[in-house]
Amino acid sequence: MMKLYSEKSPILEQPRNEIIQYLFNYSKQLRVVKTNKNDYIELHLN
């Protein structure tokens, strides 16, 4: 498990949409965990 972002980054540090789509396409499991402060996305690539 890897947490990609724990808080909102400035727009310059945000990943490009293509990178996010690539990770989604190749992830075996995707889970969005909603918390009081942030939304966490877990990607399992192995």
C-alpha cells in the first residue's frame, strides 16, 4: 500500500491526468478511503 498524497498540493505539484490514468489502468485493486479531512486513494500495483 502506498499513500500518494496526504494533503492537497499546489497545482504545480499535481500529477498529470495521463499519469493518474496509467496508474488506474494497471492497478489490480483500487480503493478510495474517505476520512474527515481528506480522501485517500490506494493503488495496489503488484
